[in-house]
Amino acid sequence: MFAAGETVTRRRGTPVLDPYSQEETGTDWKTPDDLEIPNCAVADGGSLEPLEDARDAVISDFDVIAPFGSDVTARDRLVIRGLVCEVVARPFDWRSPFTGWQPGTVIKAKIVEG
């Protein structure tokens, strides 16, 4: 797909269930299920530094284009160039309505540092 694509790692946590109702109450990230996704494109989605007292935060957004049908959900994390980022939207599989061409899956990710 890309002549010089890079590998991004999908990280999936384990659901934590309430022992009585069996409803999901959170996610355990201690031993996540990692899946390497090769041949991705990573683009800068912008960054900002919110003005907050006593905090020097930087929020960075990334757009990842992965192979079509990549196993990523909005509840996962991505490791992009060593940074662990949250997936912030439902991944979208692009498909041409005219030719059926499937160029890839677009994944929005974000990291908050500081």
C-alpha cells in the first residue's frame, strides 16, 4: 500500500466486569493484547497547549491510515513511534462506491502529555 509504510501496534485492554451484574466497569491495561499493523501511514493531526494553572500539557492528534479492515476499535490504544495514544473515534474503512477500491482504514488517535 505504501512504499515506506511504518508499523503501528494496536493495544487492546481486557474488559473488567462487575462480579455481580457482569456489566463492564472499566478496562484493565496491565496485560494488553498487542497486534502489529504493518504498512501504515502516520500524519500529524495537529497539537495544542491548553492554558491550565500549574500544568504544562500538550495534546497531540494523529491520523493513521492502516490497511483496509484492520482490527482496531474506538476502545483500543495505538503505539505510534513509541507513544501510547488513545483511539478517539470509530475507525473508518474507506471504500469507493464507483470501483470498490479499498484504500485503507482511517484511525484518529490522541495523546495528552504533561
